[in-house]
Amino acid sequence: MVDLKTILFIVCLSLCITSCESTFTFASSYSDHVVLQKGTRGTIVWGKSSKLGDTVHVSLNGHEVAHSNVTHDAYGGLIWMVKVVMTSHHYGPYNLTARSSLGAITLHDVMFGDVWLCSGQSNMEFTLSKLINDTSEYADASNYQDIRVFKANHYHSSSSLGDFHPHTIASWAKPSRSSLTSFSAVCWLFGKRLSSQFGYPIGLIESNFGGTKIELWSSPDALSQCSSRKRANNIANSGLWNGMISPLLRNTIYGTIWYQGESNTPNPGKYACQFPAMIADWRHKFSDASLHTTSPSFPFGFVQLAGNHNGTNGTYFAWMRWTQTAAYGKVPNAKMPNTFMAVAMDLPDFKSPYGTIHPRFKHDVASRLALSALGVAYHQSGLEYQGPYPSNYHVTGHSLNIEYDQGRTPIRVNANVTNFEVCCSYRECNLNYGVWQPAPITSHDVSSITLDTSPCGHVPLSAVRYAWRESPCAFKECA
């Protein structure tokens, strides 16, 4: 018969063995096939250890490239963290090994290239399996083996996490049917365009969650920028920032693409503050946590909301498109520097089996995003990635002539679509509920258009708006 002292001894011994187990690992966002950011800023490699003060040596193919000591982090754990600088044009593959007094751990098939984070809600989450030509995409993936993908699992957290929750751990993978079936279509197609352009590895990190508002992706610091002082202690939950973005902060990235906004259309006015605040906060926190290996002004691209509900004259989507640009109408701008956009209001999919809010034309979206990225994020010149933007106007009788800066492309007019409207009474010119009349295009040239404003009669013209509809046109038929 076992006495009480023996039982207590066995329990204490078990607890000691459990608590005394040594830990020496890479962080959850590193695995075989990982892509690390190349360039002179360096890239962060980090992990966890149970031995405070221990020295960790990191090598590539057996040659030491960095070392550091194990220290406490802000989340109450013990971590090691090194900066690896890779400026060679040999992008890999490498074996990356970390050694300490607790042993050695190795990542295989490590590549160096550009790392992009793909985030947002369901249209970013929209998978390759939902594309009409998904089979050909899987077959074509064999030509892009230097693109690597990482899909973060969904996780809400009430507090900011330093690493992914153990129940949500994912791994990097080479592209194949099995790894791409449930991967973001926009993210993958964007990466393909960049890979085709540059010929070096591209790392794609997918961290998104369908049906979510921007508040969930914003830290408390970002949310406080758009809340009154009276409501500062009653701001929305930052659950996805805590659980799906914060664990990535130490990782070095090149940039981010974002497809979100549908869930915020009931209150579009706030987005003009929320979106720039979130972008600035992400940039600051990624840069700080990664020892400034991530640029504090890293490029940030996003997708304009597409048309939705054929024939609907609602204006909330139009208002949302405006606030997606911080009410400037174009990007980059003063509140959103180093940002780029894929116009999508002319890409509705009224027959989408996934609902009209989920258009299947992700190839067009990704192509436009990548083209804009080449101009803004990679500073390539001579690209036609921006459309005309109003620069001046003249009113003569019942005609309004609008001059454009021409952007990068000449004006193209669709005779069957009238997207311009005028309002004649200033008191009634609320953008969403005012009295607006169609204003047909009577003439145009390469950098200007002339509108017929006769619907105003003898009342002086007060305002003009363009494509202020949830669905301003059919597929690629907007002027």
C-alpha cells in the first residue's frame, strides 16, 4: 500500500520533470521552405529557449552569420533573436541552423526574397479552389516553386500574443494542389505576377478572416486615434490583431496587401480615419518589433470594393470607396503615403455562386494590384497603373468641362454608361441622399470631358459626382 508521502513525492517529481523540460525552438512562423526577406536591412530569425542568458549561434550552410543571447520578451517568455543580412544574389536554398547549449535545430530549403503579408476579410480569404480555372492554376504552380506560402489559422485573442497560439500552428509550403486549394487566390496571383517580374523567391503570408471589420485588425493604439476621449475606454475588440497579426511583428516583411471594407459599409465615414490609422500603426509596430528590418514606411496595397447587387442604387459602397482613400479619391496621398490600390468597382460578378459580394475575377484584381505595386512599392517608371484624376473645371452655360491630370492612361468613354451626376441646389447636395441628375458626356478628348448640365435648368451647378453607386457599371464597362 502506497502511503501519502510517497504519493506527494511522485506528484512533486512529476511537476519538476514537467517544469524542468528544456525548450529550444524556432518561432511558429518559421519552418522548412520558409522565405526570409532579402536586402541590406537584414531579416529577423527568432525562437524560444528555456535558458536565460544562453548564447545562440545561427549559421547558413554551416557558416555562422549571427548570434545573440536568450532574453526576456515583452510577453513574459524567453526568446532569442538574430538579424541575418543576405545581400547575395544566391537566394537559396539554404540550411539554416541555430545552436545553443541545449542543442541544434535546423530549417531546410530556406530561401531569400520578398515577403508579403496578405490580410483582410473574405475576398482576401477567397480560395484558389473557387476560381473558374483553378485546375490550370494548380498545374501552373509547378513553374513557381520559388514562391512559398504560409496560411495562418483563425484565432481571436483578448490579449496581444508574441507567437501564434499552439493550437493554430501552420507551416510554410511549396506550391502544389494540396497547399494552394485553400490558399488565398488574390495573394497567390499577386505573388505570381511579382515572381514573373523579378525571378527571385516570393514569400506569401496569408492572415485573414471572413466577415470581419477593420476594428478587429487594429490595435488599441490604432483604434484610439479615431475615438473620442469620452469613448477611449470603450473601443472595439482588437482580437484578430492580437491573435493573427501581433505574432508576426518580429518577422521581417517587404509589404502588405489588404482586401477588406465590406463589413464596415454600414458606417463608412469612420473608415477615412480608421484605415490610415491602422496602416500607420502596423508600420510602426512591425518596424519596431523587427529591429527596423521591416521598413517603417513599408508599401501597403489594397483593393477597392467591387460592384455588388446588380441594379442597386445604394450609395454606401460608393462612400466606402471614397473613405478607403481617406477621402482623397486616389492614393498615394498625404494621409496614406506609399500606398497603392487596385480599382475594382468595374469588376462585379452578378452571377457569382458565392454571392455577388464575392466576385470571382481575382485575376484582374491581382493583376491590377501587382501593376500598382511595381509602380509604388518597387519604383518602376513608365507604368500605366493610375487613371485620370480631376485637376480643373470650367462652367459655360449648360456645359461643365473637367480637365484631368491624365494619370497614366487617356480617358476612355463608354457611350452606353453615364456615371456622372450633377446636383443643382447646394442645400440638397448630400453625397448619399441629395437630388442628383444624370449628366451625359457630350464630348471628350485625351485629358478632358464635357458634361451636359441642362438638368439644372436656371439653377447654378453646385456639385458633380462620378460612379457614386454600389454597382456603377457591368463588368469593365465604367467610363
